[in-house]
Amino acid sequence: MDIIPLPAFRDNYIWLLRRQRAAVVVDPGDAAVVEDYLQEQELALRAILITHHHADHIGGLKELLTRHPVPVYGPAGEAIEGVDHPLRDGDAVPLPELALRLTALDVPGHTAGHIAYHAPGLLFCGDTLFAAGCGRLLGGTAAQLHASLQRLAALPGDTAVYCTHEYTLANLRFAQAAEPDNALRDAYRLRCEAQRARAVPTLPTTIAEQLQVNPFLRTAEPAVIEAVTRHCGQCPADAAACFAALRRWKDAF
């Protein structure tokens, strides 16, 4: 199976999974981008996966369904027109054409009903976890998002993380402020800068990599706590409070 990033809008990726002539897409915000690739590669669309309700993730859904009447999987906790397979935590997503079976994970925070799709070695996490960052709070709470990120952080380190925005370099600028002395993060930044200079996506990343560089997964680290304390003028009580303060700091960064 191949996983192809289809760039959309300014910084979105629509992930297309393909095996032979079968294809599945994740968060098709733009139907034209998907349709062009399907026609160019002579692929048959077999299913659509949705992580949450924002327009840049579902905007192409209605148009795609007029041409491809396929199953649409999405979060049961969000009202999304076109989703005919609503998913709750632990529900299976069988994709036999890809020889793949995904599991839905509830990961609220960015939105209240956000889900991710997981299989051994693979994670499609929408806007919950980004390379060196995480989503804004646009319907969920900081406590929810912190718990969701901790859940994803507990996945095996070699899990490939397919998030849906090319925010990496901007996130790394904030990560420098949130943890000034992190040599692994600095080496990661240089690699990412070289990739973007060649117009190559910085994604996927891995869980192991993000545990080393992403301040939102490092809120128990003394250096991150110290930076948050300096910024806020108050030491956070615990990792969850550190995360909430870090998210507010990033919002205004």
C-alpha cells in the first residue's frame, strides 16, 4: 500500500491510500485535487475517512459522493452530512481493497468529537497532533486535548503520523521558545528546513520523533515547565496545567 500526500489549499494534505487500483482518501477538503489524482492514476475510490467537521477537511465530500457513491466513515459525535458510517472509540474500519483494518480512536480537544484512525504502524490524526505542535482548541477543552495527546504519545514509537497540515516549521519556531535547549529538536528542524527547501513534505513523522521534539508532548520536562513558568509568571501545578498554559502561549505566539 502506498500513502500519497495531495497538497490542498495553502497548507493542507489530503492523504490518499492506494493499493493496486483501489484508493481511500482522508479528509478531502478539496474534491478537485482528489478527482484529478484518481483520473490521472486510473484509480477507483473505495471509501472516504473523516476526522472532524471543519470545512478544510470535508469541503470536497459532497462533490466526491456525486461521482463516487462510497462509504464515508466519520465521528459519531459530530454532525457531518454524508457520513453514513458514524464511528465511536474502538470501532473497526475494514478496508479490504487495501488489505487494511483501521480502528477509530476518540481524540477530542481540537473539536469535541474529533477522531483518529489507527492501525499498527499507522496513524491518521487530523488536527489533533501536528509535527512539533498540536491543534487549537476549537470546540474541545485543554484537558481533553492533553489527554488525547497522551493517548497518541503512548502508541509504539515507530507509528507513522499522518497529520493534515504543513505547519512544521512554524511549530518549530514556537518549540524553540518553549524549550530553548533541545539538540534533537534543532537537528530535526534542520532536516525539515532542507525538506521544505526542496518542496518535500515534512510528513509523515513518527511518535518517537515527536516525543523528542514536540513541546506539547513534553509538558512534564523540567525545561518546558521552566519556560512556561517564565512566560506566565507562575509554575504550573502539573503536566496538564503546563499543557494548558503552553497552548494559550502558542495561540498568541
